[in-house]
Amino acid sequence: MRFTLPTLLAGFGLLFGAAAYATEEAAESCLTDKIWAGYSDGWAVRTATTTTLKEEEHRVYLLTLYAGNEYKLQVCADKGAENIDLILHDLDGKELLRDESNSREPTIVYKPVETQTYYVAVQATKLKEGKSKKEGEGKGAGVALAVTYR
């Protein structure tokens, strides 16, 4: 699912407008709190999305970042996650930034010098016991990603 600023303004229901997996609801709630807190510091929402990831599974998103803007990429995962990695790559696949924390809420701040397209990778590096099985319905952690800018 993909959300843009017009979607936010239309219903204020940031990531709650569409049906979500039960594990994604906590991630969405956490991310919504971070986005609203950022407004007071001048951050605006570019896009937000949710997914469910199994251990070592990842999602890659293509994103154009514009020179002159500062971007904050934020992730929230539900309590089934122990560590989520957030990595920014250039279009050639070269790693530019990586959140070095051992957290389920990684953040990267980046200000591009020129407008370019990038890859943002979100990986469920470690999930808690019982959530880490790679097989089976309902296994995994809910993960929400937002790209904000100012």
C-alpha cells in the first residue's frame, strides 16, 4: 500500500484507511505518532507504506529525492521485531547510509546534493521467538516506512 500527502489530507486516517494485517496496526500507530511529532519541526510527509516481513526478508522501494530538501526515512515495527535495518542505496546499488542501531525503529536523515533516484531497503534482521518462522500464516512482523521532508 502506498500513501501520499493528498491521501493524508483527504482522510486524516494516515495508515488506517485500508485494511491491515493485525501485526501492521502497531507499526502504523507508531509511525503515525512519529509523523505528527515531526510536523512541529517542519517535516511534511512524502509517502508512507506498510508491509509484513519475515526474519531476514526485505522490501526495496524506489524513491526520487530532490536536491535542496532534507529527508527523514523512518521505520516502525511491531513488538514481534527485535531489529529492523534501514539502508539507503544509490541507483547503482552502492550503500550510502545505514541505520546502525539495534532497533525496531531505525531512522536515516539525508540531504541529497543533486536530484537522483535511490533505493530504500527495509530488512527484518531479527524477530522475536515465535515470529521468526519463515513458514506459516501470520508469522512475521508488521513494518511501516515513512519518507518525510523539509
